[in-house]
Amino acid sequence: MTTGPPGPPRRRAPRLRILSGRELSGAYLARQLLLQRAPIGPVAAIHRLAALQAQYSPSPYLALAARLHSFAIADLERCLKRGTIVKATLMRGTLHLSTAADYPAISGTLRRSAVMHWRQIWGGAGVDPDALAGALAQYLATPRTADEIRKQVDVLSAGALPPRAALASAKLLVPTVHVPPSGLWREHGAPTLVTWPSPLPPPEAARRMVRLYLAGYGPATRAEVAAFAGLRKAEADAALAALEPLCRVADADGRELIDLPGAPRPRDDGLFAPPRLLPKWDSALLSHADRRRILPETLRTRVISPANGDVLATYLLDGAVAGSWQADRAGDRVTVRLSPLGQGPGHDDPALEDEARRTAAFMEPDATVIDVELAAANPG
């Protein structure tokens, strides 16, 4: 029995650099602008962060206040009024702020998953979503109030859709954005919506959204990339392939993480993460399946409600969620209450108190007295 000549030697896959848990946290905090405040404006910051969770109107303002130098409420309100930043239903079917320049790529990438979500809930009503979307897009070429949209959807669906499906249809089936004052600091009322005026890119152009995600939330697994962008795994793989060359590292559990070349990945030694106060539903806590890089697993269900998905306003110590906070005003006095979510050092750090005072002054600039109260630790 004869054998042929030996084949070429197999190439071993290169060993991936393993990031420690602290290095992974440092990489994430750096691109989330939470290691040091950035001297940039709201448009540049939201582009860096892909989008900001915004179902609670003050949240994106507080998110930027934690990340930017010299940021004021009026800075973001001005951008919303000018249209350089828009408010819309985007990732996870929830309200976000994105830049007007990034909105087409984000909305276009999410369109298939948004329509699928609509079909899952109301597909049995006998209404053609494509026909409804076309009619609604024409109707919403002029800004319409929530009540006007409900009435029109009722007419277009011949009463087949329940009232709660009306606004959802306008948000999920049609690329719509909110018209100010929706999105302003204290604006919590029913929105006025208008159709986005230009065509969206096709879903296969998802590489721009994937790049935004890796820039703001990487390193990440392939599954996390797909989940954030609302893509099937094959679609996510195609978008990643279009972005090659990419960087690949591993976490402490050996999982492959994908990242952009040159993205910040600080070494463990000398890493300093200052205290920060984050708002309700801060996007930094919601954009991965494994959130341990910023949210300890032991606190996950205490910070993010398993019942309804509500997310507490939290504060960070040494780069990780350590407690919750709330601010209340009575007359000229603002009181910030810090509530530790467990035992540990740093809750009485003067730097945390300074950060709480800074946040209170941002929220209530005309207050004359600011108090900071530290509650007893609640181990849960």
C-alpha cells in the first residue's frame, strides 16, 4: 500500500489575546466615554455611542452629562430642534436618540426585524403590513399627532387592529421620527410623528450600523452584534466580513470577541474609572447579553426588572454598577439619595459625592442648596 506525498502542514489558528475582566471593562468604559469626559458636543457624542436610550425624556441628557465636558440641557434641545439629532423607535423596539446622519443606516438595518415584530403581535388581524405601511407613510408625510394616527390606522385597517396597535404600526412599519417638543428635557406627552423624508439604505448595507455598534459597545461576540442590529447571524457575518480586517480577542471565558482595529483597549495596570451617575435605561447597561463588564451578575435582576425591563438610575464605582440614585427637589433644595446595592468600599468616596452634586446642579441649575444622602447598604 502506497501513500502520496504529505500535504502542506496545517496552519494553526492564531491564539487570541485574552482580555481580563478588568481589561474588557476598561475597553468598554473608554469607548462609552466613562473613563474621562470628552470635550465634544451632542452630535459627535451620540454618533460615538450609536444611539441613546430615550423612552424617559431626561435619560439621554443625563447620559451625556455623565460623559461630556461643559454640556448643558440647551445643547441637546438645540440639536433636536434643528434636526441634527432625532428621536425615533429603534433598537429593541424602544425610543432612542440618534444623529440624523446615522438614522438611515440604523433604521434601514432594523426595518426587517421591526416588521417581523409587528407580524408576531398583530399578524393574525388580517391586515397587510406592506399596504398599511405604504398608506401610513403617505399620511405621515405631514406631522400627525397620536390621536390623528390612531384614527387613521382604524380607518386603514377597517377596525381590525386594536387601539394599542395604531402608534406601534406607525413606529414599526414606517421610518418615522418624533417632532419636537418630543425629546426635550421635560417633554413627556404624546408624540407627533412624521415620515423620514429620504429613502433608507437596503438592509444589506448593515455594515455601517455594525461599525457603529463595535465603535461604541465593542468588543462583542457575533451573537451580540446580531442582536443589537436586529440581524440574522448570516446577515451579521456578511456585515462583519465587509468590515474586515477586524480585531479578534477573547474574554476570560474563552469566547471570541470582535472589535475594530485601533479601538481603545487599555491594559489592566493603572486603569482608573471615576465615579459616574447614569440615568434610567442607560444604553451602556443594555447592549450585551453578558453585561458583567459594567453590571455585576449578582445585581442584574435588581437593576433590570425581570418583570417589565425597567432599569434603575445607577452609579458606578471603579467602573461597575454599585448602587442606585434619585434626585428630588423641594423649593430651592435638591436632595440626591445614593443607595448602595451591596457591601463594598467607595460608597462614601468624596469623589462620588462630588459627582452627585455635579449631576444635581446639571438637573436643577437654579437650585441654591444641594444635599447628598447615603443610605445604608442593601445587600438584597
